[in-house]
Amino acid sequence: MILIKTPLPAAEAAAVRARPETAIRVDRQKLARRLWRGAADDGLDFGFEVETPLRHGDVVWATPATRYVIRQSAEPLLEIAIDGPPDQAAVIGWAVGNMHFVIEAQERRLLAPDDSGLRQALDRIGIAYCAVSGVFQPHRFASIVGHSHAPGPEAHPFIRPPAAHGR
């Protein structure tokens, strides 16, 4: 078993880019873990002990014959077009966020896990969506799941209370 603690640095990954790829296939939930095991398509066994999660496309190991690349599995998703007025985008954001779903925001669309509850909510408010399958890479703050509905800015993970002036 080969133990991986970090992906190859960018310069090393670029240096082996011309070598054939051997995939290490993994689902999103496992990929988000700090400790996990996986096997490459050629059967080579890997152990992962990483500080930050690996991502789809990371090169984690190389030999003279191949480079080993993380390939995240595709999963069922809902694609929601963002091509209307700003108030429509706000309603979409509210609908998805209110259900505590993680999203992947792209220039013209949002992706969210395909869930019957989310489908019902979008149908209820008249927001079009379509079912797709793909590699889902949620927003980098998606792992911040705990929060409070208590009043005050200290309850929100992205809002900081104003600094005390003159104190």
C-alpha cells in the first residue's frame, strides 16, 4: 500500500502530465474524508491521510510508466439555470439554502444533489430544473454546516460583528 499525505506539487504534476493516466475512482463522500483507502484501476492500493480533502483531477503518485489521478464519481444532480432576473436568482438561492443543500455555483447554473424534497420545493415556486449526472464539486464553504437562527451577526459564519470604534 502506498500512503499519500498530499497531492503532487503542481510542478511535479505538470512534469508527469504526458504519462498515461491510471484513475483512482472515488465518490464525493469518501473524497471529503481525511482518512480513507482506495484502489487504482490497475489494482494498486492507496491509503490517504490528508490534511485537506483531495479533489477531482489531483495527481497523487507517479511512476515512470503512469500517473495516478483522483477521479471523482459522477452522481445524480439537479441543474438550475441562472439566466433570469436577480430576484429569481435570490429565490433559487433561498430555496436551496433553506433546505441546507450544498451547491456548486457556476456562471450560468447552479448544481445541487438530486433530492425529491428539493424537486418539490423548486416545483412549488415554479423554478425550472433538469436532472443531470456529473462530478459535483460544492462551493468551498459547503463544509460549514453548523449555524444558528439566533439574532445577531455572531450567529452567522461569514458575518463578523463591527469593530468597536474608539474603545
